[in-house]
Amino acid sequence: MEQYRQGDILIERADMPPGLKRHEGVVVAEGEATGHKHQFSDESAVAVYDAPDGDLFADVSRDVSLVHEEHEAIVITPGVYRIRRQREYDPGVIRHVQD
């Protein structure tokens, strides 16, 4: 399975579920502590969709970079991907990893 990771973001190749709504813009996550953003570098190369469970799906038409102020950019190849915020467990609480 093709996967990419950038900070607290996990991107895995997946099938696109039907009926998803288009996500506004190309920001896929914002850091709670810093306000820095994980975002695609070229809006014309990717369409992002919201899933009901809070994950996102990205339909990438050509190589595109995922950028963030504190991480090295990674190049995502064409395909469909599920984008998840990684979570951490603390007894009694499940929360997103803070980047």
C-alpha cells in the first residue's frame, strides 16, 4: 500500500467513496499550537473532498507537493488518497497528535 507521512498527517492510497462534498481549498490540516498548515502546493493538481468521518480524500491528477512550514515537502504521485490526522491515546481520551 502506498503511504506518505508528514508530521501528524498520514496519506494512504484508497478508493474514492461516492457522494463526497468538495473541500474548500487545498489546506488539509492546521497545527493547533503554531497555526502552520499542511497544504498542497498547486490547487490545479488536486481536488480535495470531505468524508463524513472527518478524514479527507484527495484526487491527485499529477505530481504535487504537500508543504508545511516545519517539515520537508513531499511529492504525492497521481492517484486517490485518504488523508488522516494521526491520533494518540491517553487512557480515557483519544486526541489528534499536535504538530
